[in-house]
Amino acid sequence: MSGNLRSPRARWRHGCPMRAHDALPAPLRLWLKEAALPWSAESARRVWEREVRRSGVEGALRRLGEVEAATLARERAEVWRA
């Protein structure tokens, strides 16, 4: 059982993921609830904070949708070899 703790991915996680999610702003949490991809609180917060400074809450929500759509398109091409 201790073998998993030696995994490089095990070292990436710091803190409590649920606490990090709960600390996100309410509009972002609502957006994440409907998201097609499983976003980490850290990556969602990074996009959110940058875009809120640039274009406000509505712009940040729009940008999150754009980022998600681009990721889905990239993954679709990999999965379906399109």
C-alpha cells in the first residue's frame, strides 16, 4: 500500500482538494458544477483570477468555456484520431 506514496503524482497534491474547491468564488463553483471536464480547483482558479482582472466575471466565465472547448477538441482528436 505504501507503493502509491512513491508515485510522482502523489507528491503533486498539497492540502485538501475539497477545501480548495470550497474556497473558490461562488460563480466559479457554479460553472464547475456544469463543466464537461473535471477541473482542479488550482487550474480553475488560475484561469478565473487572470480573466476576472482582464474582463470581469462574465469574461472569465466565457474564457473558461473557451478553454474547456479547446481541451475537448484536442482530446477528441487524440481519442478519435481525427
